[in-house]
Amino acid sequence: MNNKFRYGGIIIFTVLLLASILGLFGMAAAEDTLIIYYGVGTYRALTSAVKVLCGIFAACSIVTGALEARRYMLVEKKEAERIAADQEKLLESDRLKREKESVLSVSKRLDEGTIRSELSENMKDEWNGFSEGIGILIGQSEKMDDLQARLGELLRKNGAEKLDDAEDILDRVEQGMLKNIRKVLNYMEIGSRDRSEDCKKVGDSIEECIGENKELLENTSGFLLSLTDYLNSQGENDRDELETLTSYKDILIKSTKTK
């Protein structure tokens, strides 16, 4: 795209205009001679023709300049839009890159696969001295995945659509577990294995996380068991089972609200 102002057409018509004006002045200077040789009528016709040419060339020069100015402004506008679009793409690319890298951000949903991958990397790298505890955290996360899969199958096979909120509750519990693990990963991120206080902080956070996640898993298992009892008692006197189920739901919901 040519984003330079083109003066060619303007220059051509301007040169022709100047030549016509000079011709007009030349004819005025040689008025007597031209009249003698060609007559008054011819002189006046020539003068009028040159004046018309002057007007035409002046108009062409102005129109050409205006059209070129308009073309130039459109080109500049498109160029500015292109630059702005490129800049926006760069900003969006940078935002997506930062978002992809912010795997521990609580402003978005934590991904269990990514969290487990982060734990595995730390277990193999700087924090391999805590591999046993890290392995337990990974196992707890995998256990939650298994409980979620079992719940989905239980609901599907029993046609229990009205209990779909149970899956939402387990999802909230899983997010609570992942947020607990997130705290461990953050301590690993800023800590150093060479500093005893950092190692103690990481070790304590792992131990605390294991305990909290263990409790969540136990409550989840109890919830699934009570849900199964409720489904098995449908059509019978299921009031007691429903009360137990509601109790576990309340416990799980309360536990996720504190995360």
C-alpha cells in the first residue's frame, strides 16, 4: 500500500497552468502584431481559448490535489487501523500467554491436571525430598476425579436428573482441594531447599494440605454413600436417608465456602 503523498498529477497540471498563463502574457505582449497578421477575431478567439485552458488546468490541479489528499488520508487511516489491530493482537497474545502461565490464579477455575503436573515437576526437581507428601497430594486429587466419575455413572444409571446438583457440589469440593494444593505450590515457588525455614514451611504446608484434603475426601465419600442409600430407598420410607444426604451436603457446602 502506497502511503506517500503523490505530487505527480498536481505538478503536471500546475506546469500546464503556468505555461498557459505565460502564453496569455506573451499574447498580450504581442497583441498588435497578432492582430495585424491574424485579425482581431482570431486574436480574441485565441485569447479566450488560452484563458479557458488556464481555468481547466487550474481546476484539474485543484481536483487532483483534493483527490490525492483524500486518497492519502484514507491510506493513512487504514495504516493507523492496521497498526492498532496489530497492537491489539500483540496485547491479546500477551494476555493469553500470561493467562496460560497463571496456572495458580484464583480468578479462574483451577485445573486438576495442571495442578498435578506442577506437583510432579516439583517432586522431580528442587523439592524431591518431599516426594512422599507430594505423591499423597497427587493421589488425593486423582481420588477426587475417581469419586466424580463414580457419581456421574451412579446418577446416569439411576436416571437421577433431579440430583444433578450433587455433581456441582463435588466440583466445588475439588476446587477447594486444588486451592489447598495451590498454597503448597506457592510456598515451593518462593522457597529454597537450601534454607531450613523454607523447607519447614513447605513441609508444614504439605502436611496441613494432606489433612484438609483427607477430610474433604472422607466427607465426599460419606456424601456418595448417603446418596446411594437415598437412591436405594426410593419408593420406600426414605426420609432418614434424605436427612443424612442433606446433612452431608451441608457439610460439604460449608467446607467449600471457607476455601
